[in-house]
Amino acid sequence: MPEQANEIVIEDLVDFYRRWPELRNEALAISADGHLSQNRKALLEWMILVIDRVGPADFAPELEGADV
């Protein structure tokens, strides 16, 4: 019986940002899986690098008054 993946539900960009450490580990696991073509693996690795550079200032209006 195939293993079912846990469902990842992301509510919005702020939710994604707050959960990035957990989601980053999932993206790294996908990248290391070995089932991706070299092009897709490279694309995923670049996406991780870009997302790693997002910070609270990038969400200033959405996060005003929020505890990030």
C-alpha cells in the first residue's frame, strides 16, 4: 500500500513565511529524493535560496502589530 503524504495547507503568504523552517525541510527532502530531473532539482534549489532571503521587512504591512 502506498504511503500517504501529509497534507500541507498554507493559508496565505504570512502563514507560509512563518512556517518556512518546517516547509524548507520538506523542500530539501523533495530535492534529495532522487526522482526529480536535474532541471527540476536545480529549480527547486534556486527557489529555496530565494525564499531563504525573505524576511519580516518584506511583509511589513501584513505583519504590523503581529508577533513574527
